[in-house]
Amino acid sequence: MLYWTLVFLVVALVAGLFGFGGIASASAGIAQILFIIFIVLFLLSLIFGAFRKG
């Protein structure tokens, strides 16, 4: 999932560089949402992993 976040971030940067504002903002929004989902899943796996070992 982090891979897709980086892909959308690169797409947003390239689109912004060439002046496609709508595509850049949409890609940046998708990248932001995927990053938040990734962080939440990562934290949940850390929490449940700590409970399983303890």
C-alpha cells in the first residue's frame, strides 16, 4: 500500500509540474488517503503484535 501511495505522489508531482491542476490535486488526495490507511494498519499490526508476544 505504501508503494501505491508513492506512485500517486509521483503522479501528482509530475502532473503539477506540467500544469494539470485537477489531476495533480486528485492524485495528491488519493496518495494522502492511502498513506493514512497505511499508517493506521501499521499501528494496528504493531499493537496486536505486542499483545501476541506478551
